[in-house]
Amino acid sequence: MSLPSPGTAPGAEPRRAMAAVAVLLGVLSLGLHTTLAWQLDRLGAFEKKDVLFDADVKTRLQAISAGRHLGVKHPNLMAYFTPPITLAARSLATVCPGCGTEAELQRVLGKLVVPVASAIKTTLVFVLFRRLGFSSLQATTATLLSLVSFSTLVFGSIPESYGLTALAMAGAYAFAAASDGEFTWRRMILWIAIGVFATGITLTNISFVALLLWAASREQRLIAGGIRAAAIATVVLALTGASAYVLDLALVRHEQAVDGMSLRSVLRDRVLTPIQGQAVTHETGDPGRKLRHFPTAVANAFAPPRVGTTFFGLPGRERFGLSLEQSPSIFGLGDPLGLSVVVLIVAGAMCSLAAPHARRIAIASIGLVAMGWLMSVWGSETQLFSQHWHLPAVVLIAGVMTVPRYGALTTAILAALTLALAVNNLMIVRGMLAVLSAPPT
């Protein structure tokens, strides 16, 4: 099998067939993520903080479905989802009174948000690889590699911001790959829309918006593309701030009208208190160790050898959480599967940098992985932010399939790796669910 010429449109193959493959992958993703989400919720993981690799699932679910404001780091996470979920739950409760109370239906719909987002993301990842010039088989292989990775399985199933960030990033990647060099007003408006959505979920997402916008600029002069990306990123941040203010004010006034509370009380409880709460110092652990541990964390995002547990909290009131911080280093040969993943990332990056048509996307992907390395010092679990650099790592791995005359061989290697990851992660997830069903004491 040979790789299609770079930049060619996928019209050489029937568009309906390609659309069918994309939809099929999305349906597969939806089934996997919804099933895992329901299993985790059944075991009470969505009602606890920091159990799933330091993720605050309980708070994020309240933000998505029950109107809890999360402050400046996630300025519009609540505003994007709570109003439509509330409206849908209210309609369902009216049409089907036996389906549950409005609050119960809001929670159910809130649990579905990230699995649905992950399904859309999966279709976008397939579109991305088709636009990068890969054949349908190669694009399917790379998409499945992303889908069965441990980070995607977990953070694409739980009600957190990371699965939504992954959706925004996949959309930005797919749009960047479709760039033909002409930067029209329509393209600029679409980039701003992607950016406002992404930064509304998490403010630091402006980094991947700016890098992928630069990769899509296609100017011969790098500085010109950088200036344009910086200017649009500034507009995105300004619009995100303005939209957050307007949406907050509208929702706060609505709550004031419904509950009869004073405007000052609602502003304090819904907006000011969460922002002030983010000014506290956060635990970072040993930054040097976490930076050295990052290559192992990258491998664990694809397939950890095992999932450990950790205990935190005050003496006598300790709680347990799942952790990957004690995973064996890939450099100690204790994780051959993880080592092979990292080797393929490096090899794929070198292949992509050698191909002129893929160079800018590869540079942006390397930049995003590097930013993930710097962000790894934040929090107690490096894996918590893995969705910020997992797709860039998949894009780099796919670069091995661009090697001339060896496309069939490298595709077969990635297919075998995908199968190995799927089997490994099936066993890991089963073990994880077993630990959650019988927590250690």
C-alpha cells in the first residue's frame, strides 16, 4: 500500500464510504465511552474528588449539569452546557414524568456530554488523517490507536474538561490540515469560533489554538504566520473574556429571578468565590522528578503496565485514589510496550519533519508535547493533563507511515501496536474497576 500524494483530497475514494467509516468509528467510540462512564458512575467514582488520577469529577459534573461556576480557569464550561442540559431535562421531565426528576435527568444528560464529545472527536481524528493525505486504512489505524489509548478511554468517558479539550483540539487539527494557504475572512472567523470554544473550556487551550493556527498559515515567512497567530489569539482571549462576563451576568440574573436572592449574593456564590478559590497554592510535588517522569507518562497515556493507588487527606480521614505516578520507568526496560510507543513517537516526528507537506503540523505537535512536559509539574498526577498532548503524540506516531516504499510495513506495525494497546488497556480497565468496587483500606 502506498501513501497518497501529500495534500490530495480524499475524493479519490468514495466520499460516502469515507463518511461511513468516520461515523462507524464515532459510534464505536460512543459505545466504549458510554459503557465505561456508566460503570464508573455505578461504582461511585463520579461522586468523589481526586479518585480518578486526581480528577475532580464531582465538581466538573456539577459545572456541566447543575450550573456550578469554576472561575477563570474554565470560564465558560458551565455556561456552554448547563443551560441546554437544563432545558432538555425540563422538557423530558414534562413529557415523561416517570423518567425521573429534573435534577436526576440533568445529571444523566451531564454524564453523556463527554462521551458524545469523544465520539465527535473520533470522527474528527479520522478526518484529520485523511486530510493529511493518509489512505483510509492508515487513517482508520491511527484513529483506532487514539481511541484505544488509556488516556482517551478514561478522560474521554468521565465528566471533566479534558475530554472537551480533546474535542476542541481535534477540530483545530482537522481545520489546520484542511488549510490550502489562502487565509480568508471566513477561515479567520472559524478559527476564532474554535478558539473561543476551546478557551471557554480551559483558558490555557489558547496555546494549541495559536500553534495550530500558525501551522495552518502556510506562509513562506515564519514570522508573518506567527504574528497573525498571535493577533488572532489575542482576539480569541478578548472574546472569551467578554462572553464569560455576558453569560455569567445573564445566568446570575436568571438565578436571582428564580431564587429571589440578591444580585450581590448570587455574584459572590457563583462567580467571585470560585475565582478566589483558585488563588490558593496547589500541590506540585517534586518538579524535577515529574519532568524526568514525563516520557514514562507519555507511554502510560497509551498503555500503562499497571494502575497503582495512592492515599491522601488528613490522618485518620485518608482517601484513596488511582495513580500512575509509580509506574516503572520506560528507560529501565520494565515497560517494553511503553518504550516502543516512545520510540515510534520519536521516529514518526523525524519522518514528519523530513516531509515538507507535514513539517508545520509536526512542529506544532512537538510544541504541544513540549508544553505538556512543562505543565507536568502541575498537580499530583502527570496523567491528569494527558489529553493536552495525547493527540499531538498520535499525530507524530502516524508520521512513520509517510516513509516512502514502506507504507504497508509501517501501517502493519501500527495496527499491531493498536491491537496490543487494546488488549493491554482492556485488562487495565478491568483491574481499575475491580479496585474501585473494593477500595483498599
